[in-house]
Amino acid sequence: MDKRIIMLVEDNPDDVDLTLRALKKGNILNEIVIARDGAEALDYLFGAGAHAGRDLGVMPAVILLDLKLPKIEGLEVLRRLRADARTRLLPVVVLTSSREEQDLLNGYASSANSYIRKPVDFSRFVEAVRQLGMYWLLLNELPPLQRTA
Amino acid sequence: MNVLRLVNILSHFTAFAIYVCLIVFVLHKNPKGLINRICALTLACFAVWGLAVVFFHNAASAGEAMFWLNMASLGWGSFPVPVLWFYLLFTGHDKLLKNRLFVAAGVLLAAFFVRLQWAGCLIVDFIRQPYGWSTVWAGWLPMVVFSCYYALLIGACIFLAIDLERKARSRREKSQARLLIAGPLITLCLGSLSDIIFPALRIGVIPPAAVVFILVWAGGLGYAIFRYGLMTLTPAMAAADILETMGDALLLAKMDGAIVSANRAALGLLGCGAGELTGRRLDSVIVDEKSGGPALWREMSERGWITGRDAICLAQNGSGVPVSLSAATVKDKEGDPAGVVTVAHDMTEHRRLELDLRKSERKYRALVEHALIGIGIHQNGVLLFANPKLAALLGYAPEGVVGSEIAGMIHPDERDFVMARSRRRQAGGGEPETYELRLLKKDGNVVHTLISNAVIEYNGSPATMITVADIGDTKARKELELANKELEAFSYSVSHDLRAPLRSIDGFSQAFLDDYEDRMDAQGKEYLRRVRAASQRMARLIDDLLKLSRVTRADMSYRQVDLSAMAKAIAGELKETNPERAVEFVVAEGATAPGDASLLRAVLENLLNNAWKYTARHPRARIEFGVVEQDGRPAYFVRDDGAGFDMAYAGKLFTPFQRLHDSAEFEGTGIGLATAQRIVRRHGGRIWAEGEVEKGAVFYFTLQS
């Protein structure tokens, strides 16, 4: 097992459980870091707050980012990641609930690498997450920062 | 033969000769004129009468005298009738003479009195007198009857002449009328005395010489004809009449400026009586408007004429009347200046109208200049006029916008469509006059407006007058925008938060099924399957509800949309979903309509999807898209021969989540038709349906009412 970790930024515990389950069902067994809100996600990624002193050489291979988050919301998290040289190239997959959110995202289309809509039908969600994991963890080349790290 | 008799006979003969001359004169003037002929007829009566009386007085016996008097009665018995006719004609009552009954009655009346004489009922005897014969009437009664006859008719003539005199406008007409009053009046008095009253009183001193007295009358007629051109119309006469009666003031003056004559309008304008102006100087009654002095007369005498000059007429009461003055010197036969002719046109009314017009112009100019809406006129695609508000609305300086192309001011999405509509409107097509339109400001920014168009005439050709209201910053619009924002936030929240628990229900049900499959019986699994189906259905409902609200809020971009092509494309997509179904699509060609392409596509999708869905249970189906005319406007329709519906529930079709079939029979959330209805309404049209159970349904919609 390599060091490729997946970061899940999600405040709804049900969604966390279901996503973890979907990943497991899709045979994605990488380490998963969970952040419950935007602030926590940023703390982890920039080594601040509770994560002060964390080895910033270890960055997630992919971030699954929910949009509606407590404290700092998803789009703001995305904006800050893109504003910082260390995280500018991190692959971010936005999890959306509706077309409304996709519309919102259009303004940021270039900054998110991809998005998936969380379907109510769980089996379709499992399939979507599986394909996503395959792509980002297996096919996609990692950004240069990770490779030199 | 004594002298008295000779004088008597000669005077009657002279009268006869004069009458004959007058007949020739009158007929010579205009042999075809009815009035000339009637006049000649009258004179002929007098001539016969005069000649017969010559022989009457010369008669040797009473029997001979009776014969000549009977001859004379052809004249004296009948003359009042043609005389009346003549007066009627002269006073403009010629219509009466076209009535045959009236003419016949006159002839009969004249014949009746001639016959009375011949029958020996009027004058029956004669007395020898030194001058010839005096007459003896049969009695009082016949005499009175005869007197009444001619007195009444001649009285009528006098009355007609008095009436004419009263109504006459020119001095010439008045003089004529007076001659026609005096003549018969004098004759009536003298003739009655000599021929009726004296004989009745058996006074034989004066011979019956009425026909000689009538000479006065006839002479008057002759004078009128000679002096005033009675019964003829000459250019000189017409000119005199025109000059006298024309509306403009006419003044004639000698070279030294002394006024010689003035027409009626001049007297009226200056408030003078007839003759009061004569001798006064022109430059004392008409002065230059600007200087108030005789400047214009100096110019006139130097140049010989002036025309259309603003001047003031100084009226008798001291007031000044504005006039437009023209004057010129007239020359005599030798070419020397003989006098000045001056024509003044009263400008009072004209000035008042001009002032009113200027006031009105100022009022409307102020109205347009200060209007809170933009007002402009464009012609041939170019803006020719714009009020300050329109210029400001388009981001130009007040004068900078005039001359700009209209097309460049319209949002590109709507440009071709609006320009085509504008051209059709000018050509007289019944195009909508008021609609919302996005305009481009000078700096390229979009401004939302409500525009109203009216075709007017401008500089002689059709143009369009526009009034433009900026509705982008109206209070209502701001409120609507705010409400929309809130609704968006709400929708976002609903979509996110309402779906999350559904995901949990579905997800954990699935997890439960996966992980505890071996510990559950079939019933338990069925229950969980239903939980999952219900949560997924609810998710669909939420999605559709959001779709519906999006339709209401989406920005609309108008252009000409090819509905036929759209219907064909959707039909193709539907066929691909179920290639095995035997459905025949019939799409009418050339159905285009102005509207928002993506919204109209949603309408057609919903209607065609419906048709597709509700024909699914039939082995063969036919779905048709076409256009019919409804109240003079196109109504587009989608017809199918599927399950149809009961018309009793037609009202429920377009209510969100109302379904006429249960979901087991035909699946759906009941939101499609409600969505279609909202879109159609946003286009200003309406949607309705006709159907019958198992016979199919037709959905009609119109755009822009």
C-alpha cells in the first residue's frame, strides 16, 4: 500500500459513513483522512491548528470536497487551496447534491478537477466513487510536488 | 284732330316704339337667357297694349274703340303674370318657374282676365273725350276683382325686390333692387289712377294711359340693364363685385397718398363708415409694424411695389390691427403712375393661432424634455430624435445619440428579431407594440427596458416613435430580484439538505440489505426495497420541483425559434430510447415562433414526452406536431392517440404534482405540464388541452397574446 491518502471533507456523518462504505465496496483501501468542516480541512492541508507541525510533504492524492460545510464552506476552501503554491495543483473532486450546486460551481469550473453528484441511489454512488477512485488513484499522474517529496 | 288727341296718340305710339326697342335690346344682350326672354315677353305685353291704345284713341266709333280695347286687353289683361315671373327669376326663385303647374296657373290666370274683357265683363262702354276715349267699367265688382288681381301680383313683385335689396351685398345689386322697387310702385299708383280710379269716378279728364306710365318702370329696367349690367355678367362687373366683397381690405389712393376709395373689408378693418376714409392719407392709417412709421411707404414709392409686409392698420378707435400688406403703383394708359392700390390681409387670427401653436409647442417640448421615460423617433433604422432621458438611458450626451443606428442599440440576442419586427410593423403588419427589450448602452452595458412603438409620419414618410422605460432599476424589479435571490438560496438549501437524509435512508437500507441479507426473509427484503424506492421517488420529486422553479426564474433570450426542427429532434431522441415501439411522428414544416429557445424546447420535450408516454400501451401510435389558427394567432399543438384523459379533469392537468393516472400505470411526478404552462405564460401565451379517454389528447399552446 502506498502513501496515497484520500481526504474527505464532509460534515454529515451519514454521508461520511456511506462514502467510506462506497470506497470500501469499490476496493479502494487507501488511508482516508476525514475533515468535518472547511476550517479543519485547511488546518490539515496547511499544517495549522490541531495539525500544527504535520509533515507537509504528505499531501492527499485526491480531496473529496463537499460544498456545504460549517465554518468555511467548500468553495472558499477550494479558493484558498488554489491561491497557495503548495496546494495549487492538488486534485479536488467536488461532491454536489444538485444541479443548483453544479451551477454554482460553474464559476469555479477550472479550479475543481472534477465533480460528482451524490445520487440518492446508493448503488449508483458506489459505482461513481469506484470509478473516481480508480481514476485519481491509479491513472492520474501525481502532481510534481508529491513526486519530489 | 285736336292737339290733345295727337299728343295722346303720339305718346302711346312712342311708348310702343320704346317697348319694341327694349325687346330688341334685351334679347340682343342674351337671346337664350330665360330672364331675358321673360323680360321680352313682359315688354311685348306692354308693346301690344301701347299700339292697340293708339288705334283705340283714334277709333271713330264706340264699336271700333271696343275692338281695339279688346286687342289692348291682350297686354293689360295678362301683363302682371310675366312681370311676376320676371321678378321671381331676378330674385333667384327660378325653381318655381320650373314647376309646370305654377306656369300653367299663370297662363290660365292671364287668359281668364283677357277672356273676361272679351266677354264684356270689365270695360263695357266709352265716352268720347277731346283726347280720344275714356272708359266705363261694368261695375264696382269686376273693377275690384281686376284691381286685386294686378295689385296683388305687382305687390308680390315689389315685396320680392325689397327682399332682394335687404339681402344684397354689393352696391350694384342694391341699386338694381331699388330700381325694381321704385318702377312698379310709381306705375302702380299712376296707372291705377288713370285707368281704374278716374274711370270708376267717371272723371274723364285724364286718358287711360297706364301703359305710358309703365314706361317709367321699363325705362328703369333699361337703365338697370345699361348701367349695372342686369341680366348679363361681365368680367368688369365681377371684378367690381369681388373687390367690394372680398375678405381683404382694399384701398385705392392717389399718388400723393390721399385715399380715393375703400372696399367694405377696409372700412370694417379700420372701423370707418362709408366715405370717412376718402381724402385721408394712406400713411396715416397703415404704418410699418416695426418702426411704427411710414417706412414701408417710402420703400413702396421707391420700388413701385411691396408684398407680404407686416404692417399695422390704425383703426378709428385707436387700436392697431396686424396685417400682411401688399401695395403697388398702378399706371394710366400713358404709363404714368396714376395711384396706389393697397391690399391688407387681417393677420389677427393668424397671429393668435401662431401664438397658440407656439405655446402648445413649448408645452409639449417641456413634457418631452422632462419626461421620466425615454422618447425617440427612428426612421430607416436611424434614430432621428431623442429626448434627454433616452440619451441618458443609452449612456450618451443629450445630442450625441441622434443619428445612431438603431440596430447597434439592441442586444445582439434580440437584434435581428426586433429589427425584422420593426420593419413588418412599418409595413402595416399587426406586430406587438409593447414588449420588454434589452438595449445596449454606449459603453456596451445591457439595460432592461420596456419599449412601446407607434408608427407615425415624420418628414413625410413612415417612422416609428418609441417610448422607453428603464425597468432594470424599478422598485418592483429590485424586489423581484431580491425574491429570486431568496428563492435561489432556498432552492439550494432544499436541494442539499432535503436530499441528504434521503441518501442516508437509501444508503443504509442498501447497507442493511448487503450486510444482513442472510438474516432476513423475503418479506423483510421487500420492505427495504420499498423504502429505497420511496426515497428515490422523493429525490426525483425534489429535482422536478427545483426544475419548475428554475423555469420561472431563468433569464429569457428572445429569438426566432424553429419549433418544427426542435420537434423533429426530440422525436428522434424519443425513438432512440425505445426503438422497438411503432410510433409514427408527423411534424408540420416551417413552424417558427419568437421565444427563448431552451425554454421552448422544454415545452416541446414535456409535451412530446407525455405523448410518447401515454401512447406506450397502444401497439401502434401516431404523434403529431402542428399549427392551427386560433383567434387570428398561431396555436401550436401536440396530438396523440394514446390513453387520453377525461375532460372533467382537464383543469387539473397543469397543477404541479396533480396526476390523472397512477404512477403504477404511467410513471411521472406530475410536474412536466406545470413546467410547460409556466414557460408558455412567460412567453405571454396560454396552454390548454382536449382529450377523451382512450382516444388520445391534444395539447395546444400559443405564444405572445
